[in-house]
Amino acid sequence: MSAKLERFVSPGKGNGLRATAKIKRGEVLFSAEPLACCVANKQVRDVCHHCFIRHKTLLRCSQCKMARYCSITCQKQAWPAHKRECKCLWSLLPRIPTDSVHLALRLIFALLSPSKGSTGVLYTLEEHESHLSSMSEQKRQGLSQLASMLEMYLQQEAPGLAQEMMSALPPSCRDPLSLIAKVTCNCFTISDGELREIGVGLYPSLSLLNHDCRPNCVMVFEGTKLQLRAVRDINPEEELTISYIETLSLTEDRQRQLKDQYHFTCRCQRCDTQDKDELMLFGDKATWRLLKEALPRLERLKAESDWQALFENCRHLLSTVGADIPDENLYKLRMIDMALDASVHLGHWAEAMRYGEKTLPVYRSSVSLFTLMY
């Protein structure tokens, strides 16, 4: 852990991290590999399960048929961590575990490995919150189903071994439901250089970071390695914060997502003042609602990597419906971002430059949006 960081009790928030010295914008404060990680199911065919780099052609594990690697070297290096889960995955084919169950499975095997553990971390897995007591009954039932799935996979390692394996874990993690809850509440989304999701991982010390809708830090990934970087100058004893969610959202939407997913109500300055909401809804409401209603369809095209259709739809909507809407409008800005992504993937560099030039003034004018482009 960097000498410029320390753990402390943040008023009204609980545990947190703060600066012990002056930190300059752009400075890397912390770098770590995950205690456990896995490739997201929707990326399982496109990303190497060891180095987490995208490749057009991947070698598939001949046993479980699920793990994929970019080279023999990566496959060999991954085998010590994969060999125990391989049997679990193979035994229950064609069923595939959810990302949270898969991550919990890999976490258990990592904790049982002599080379893994909590030595030197500021925040142990034992201390991680499960938030079970504050969850709705519906969410608890959903997590209970995931916990049952986890137990089912563990049974495949060896009949009757699940209970023995769980007993070797820290006391608060022995109950599958509690473990799944901790994983879902504390895992980080691992993204590539284009900020596209490729997996999930657990980085115990960085779970200390609290949320702010105008954060002073951002997380950047190189493969599975996480870097915590300052996005503005930070003074000694100032709390270090990140955004748990996308900040390019209205206050009401951010509050709802934080409550549903992380079980707290944000009281940051941006939420209290709602100072960016009016800016993000510039323009005629009847017109920008057409852009808002089109976004789910465009997001599906992006998820399917249908870049040509995405590009054509965005270009048409922006040149017609969006022509009279200010670039600061939330829904137009999201559409311009998707048009930019599509242009890059299609190699339409002139179009990519044009869309990029539209977004830069908007992002530069708002500190709260800056982290999205970092």
C-alpha cells in the first residue's frame, strides 16, 4: 500500500481511505492484483481467461469447455488456479455459473491455496460487509438461489467436501449466502482500455474506498491489475473516493441504483444540490425524450457488437432528432458516445474525430463527468 494512503473511520460512512500527503492529479496511488477474478460470461469467448486480453482466436480447455486462453503459455500459467474449478464446471455442463457464483468459487479455491491470503491488506475479507440485514426479501431470495448454486458446484470437487471446504474459510464467509452477498457487494468490474466490461474481481484493500458522485480518484485496469489514480489534486487528510456507478446520470437515477445495489443513500454535494440535473436535461423535452427512448435499442446493438447498425442508427438520430438538442443533454451525449465507439470499431476515423470533438467541451466543463473520459 502506498505511503500516501491510510485507513480511517469516515464520518457517516464507516471505514475509508484518506491521503496522508499531498497527491497530484494523475498520480498512481495504488496498484494490485485481485485476490480472485473471472472473465464475465458475456465475454467468455472473446477474452483470455488468464491475461484478460481480447483475442479473435482462443484455445479452449479440453475438459470444462469453458475456459479459453490466448496461448499455451497462458493456459499453463492458469492451470494451478483453474484445475480445481475445472472439475466443478465440467461436471455440471451445460449449466454455466453466473459471474458472482464463478467469482465466489474461485475465491474459495484462492483462500484455500497456501500462496493466497490476506497478509498485508488493509481490509480483510472477514471485515467486508454482506449487507444482508438491509436487503429486501426479494433480493435475499435471489442471493439464496445463487448460494445454492455455489454449494452445488462445490459438491462436484469431491462428494461431501463442500462443508469441509467452507469450514476452512474465515468465520463470516463460511455461510454460502453470506459469502455470495459479500462478493456481489464488494467486487469490482474489470474493464479494458476502452472501458468495456471484461470480468469481475475482488481487491480487498480497495473495498475501503467510499463512493462520491464527484470522485477524486478513478480505477484503471491493465489486464487484471488495478491502478487507483487521482483525477485532481488531493490534500492531506482528504478522503479518497471513487464512483461506484456511472456518473453520467440524473440524481434520482444515481440514488436509486446506489440504494438497490449498494444499500446506502448518497449524501454527497452533487446529490444534495442536484446542480448538474438541469444542465443534463437541456433542450426541448418532447424532442430529447425521443433520444431517451431510442437508447435501450442502441445499447442492445452495442452489446451485440453490431457496430454498423449502431453507427447508422446513431448517425440518423443525431442528424435529425438530435440536431436541435444541445450537446450537453444527457441522452444526446450518451448517443454521441455510442456513435464514437461505433466509428472507432468500423475504422471511420473522420467520423470518430467529429463525434469526439463534440464530447470534449462537455466533459471538460464538468469535473463530475471528467472521470468518464479518463
